Amino acid sequence: MGVVRQLWLVANVLLAACGGGGKDPLAPDAPAVADAGADAPPAFAACNEFSAAGVSVPAHVTGQLGNSDVESPSTCSVVDAPFGIESAGPDRVIPLTNLSPGAAYVVKLTSASDLAFYVVTGCNTATGPGADQCQLFEDSVGGGDAEVGRFIAGGATAYVVVDYYASASPPSSSFTLDVYAEQCQEDDIGQCGGSTPACFEGRCVGCVTSFDCTAATTPVCSSNQACTSGADMCTTDGADEPANDGPAGATMIALDGTGHSVINGRVCSSPRTEYDYFAFDVTTLGERWDFQLGWLGGRDLDMRAYDATGKQLGLSFWEQPERIVLTYLPIGRYYVRVREFSSTPDVSPISYTLTTQRTLGTACTAAADCAQEYRNQLFRGQCTAGACVSIDGDGAVAEGGRCDSQSDCGLALHCPSFFFVAGGDTRETCARSCTDDTTCGPLGADFVCTTYFSNNFCVQKCTADDQCPTVITSPPVTGPWRRLTCDVPTGRCVP
């Protein structure tokens, strides 16, 4: 319950794709150089900022947006922006120097507002850089989270344009920009090692999440990406604190001869990262694990389930008791995490009971088995070797192909990947964008265009409420999740 949870946007709620504000000089933490480079931009008014003094890379720059001088080009070589390239608002150009041609660099933009950035090699039109000069447009996250992207330097100089998507100024115009040489990529194994074995935002670090921490004495990944000890701030707590603040110190769930377990615990909400982790092992295919978290009173406890890498498998927020049922797991180690959510951290603990029941069963035989349990379990769309696993589409799944995450689908296609929706094996398929139902016509009469997103796409018509998206960020009237309603005559899910 209550924790910041973002899933799908319902009618009239649009996710801002960028952010920004006013106009003040930059404050580089690295010394400025006198010239931005030999390739000075043309003398268009929109290109004036490209003549500013350059900042040597690695760079750490604090600054503010200014006037709406520069328009982003219509396309870029790489676009990581689900809502398109938009840059109508105030902007700031930061010339970068001391780049090594052919080397990869990481740009990280941090701001209180929802800003975007793009990387260009120059400015050659009356409105700003041309499409042939744009290497990267990055606007993939919202809500003030950092935007991070990479580019390959084509020369010794490049330009980062920090921008805002709307013509009005954002709540805050301030930002911090970091640019540095890339050390690693998250998908490449073996680039990092020793005391910094993990890759985060292009740098080798101690950990990305607590699942990277392997010692019970230092089970928590801190905000500076290092494994540290847990926090023990509750006034009274269990003997397994603070080691169980991370997976490495998790309390093992010991089952009796009937596959049953009851564990009594205590948890508080100070600090907000106070967690109780519990571990369990799946030893045979087809096992069904049923977890219930019970407590007394009106405080707010939540429960989540993860695999050994930290991939989320299920969650329960809005019920009392909370419940998660997991099915067709691959053989291996898994975790359940308990926390108290409170807007005001409280050091006084609350007692709870975690009840577990394992039931033996048979292995899965098809994706339909993987879709059967959807109330609090996330859809893993592929039955492989008797277990349900996530589809590894890697952007190659064609229209109509099954998916369970956006990364599975090919260019310009969308995966619904709705949480807790019935019929995932047939309804979670890659589909085209649309503005109305006519766009979906080639897919058949059974498809309609969604109406509840900023960027809509084709989905199969619904026949029941359980086929409609959930909105996990707010409490439901009944049931585990707030859910859109199926208007059966039209086949549309509506708020």
C-alpha cells in the first residue's frame, strides 16, 4: 500500500516526457576552455550558445535553463524517448571538449524537473542542429529521475543540449550534468571486477542493488553504490536484524513435513529502507508457493517477491492480509520482502506473521499455464523446460508475437505488459501505435485502440474486467488492485 508505485496512466493523466526552467550562467566544476573547438557553428541566431566556452570531459556542470533558443532536430541517430522528440521550452547548450574520437561517453542529467537532453556535433540550421548532427535524444524517464544515455564521440568536441518539452517553464530550471568516459555496459559480463564488480550508468561500482551484495554483514547497496551494513533503528526488533535488510542476510523459510511455515516478525518504517527479507528454495518443477502477511491495526505493510537477481515476481500492497501466490518457478533461490510504508518514518515496530504454504505440482507445458495465476504474480510469458520464464525478445518480436516486457518488441511496437491481467498468453502481444480504431483494422475486428495512454496502441477487445489494466499507485474499492472496467459492448477498458 502507499509506496510510490507507477504503472499505467489512465484517461487524462499524461506522463510528462521532459522538464526545465529560467536562465542563468553555467557553473562548471571543471575549468572552462577558451574555445569550443575548431568546428565552430554557423552564424545562425539559434546557434549562438554553441559558441560558448567548452567544458573539458570528464565534466560535472551545474546550471539552469535559459531562453527557448534551440529546437531539437526532427530525428536523431538514437532516440530513447517513448513520447517522441519534443523541445519547445527553455534550453541550455553545454559544449564538451577533450573527447577521444570513437570512444563511448555517458551523459547523466539530474534535475528536480522532468528535463531531457540531446547530444549533437554542431549547429547548422536556423532553428538549431540538423538531423544529421544529432547522435542521441534521451527522455526515457519521468518524475525527476535522472536521464542517462551514451554516445560515441565523432570528434574532439560535442554539444549537450538540456531542454524542456513544453513551451512554459518547468517548476525548476536547475540541473546537474555529468559526462564521463564509459567503463562498462550493463549487459556485458566481465568488464568489471574486484571491489567494483557491478556496472551502473557506465561505471564499475560495488553494487547496483542489494541483490549484488553477498555478505550478511554488508547486505545493503547504499546510494553511492557500495555494499554496507543494514540499519537497526527500530526500538525493538528481531535477532536477525540488521542482516535481513538485504537478501544476503535473509531469514530462511523452514517448511514442516506438510510444506507449511509460520514466522513471527517485527518491522518499523525508520529508515524508509528498513526491510525484512526471507529466502526460500524451489527444488522441484511445478511447485506452488502461497505467502500471506498478516498483522493487526491500521498500519501499512507491503510484500514483494523476487528471484535471485532481484527481478520482481509478485507484489501485494492494498490488502490485509497481503498475499502473493507464485507458480511454475524455475529451480533456485527466491526472496520475499516485507516492509512498512509510512509517510512519516516511525521507529516503533509492528508485529506481523508471515505464513507460507508450498504445494507440489507438475511442470508447465505451455504459456497458458504461466498465465493462469495473475492476481498478484507478474506474467512470465514463456514455458521453458517445465518452468515459466521471462521472454528474452531483445527487440526482435514481430507484431502479434507474445511479449512480457516492452524490450521484447520490435521498433515502433508496444507490449501491453499490464500487471495482473488475465489471459496474458494471448493478450500480451506486440502491437502497433494508433490514434483511433481504424489504425488497428489490419489486425482484425477484435482489436481496438487504447484511449488511456499518452501514446496509444492496439489491443484485443476486452470481455471482462480482469482483462483491463491495473493502476497500482492508488487503492482499489475492492480486490487487490484498482482496475479499469471493461465496457463489453465496445470491448474497451475505461476508467
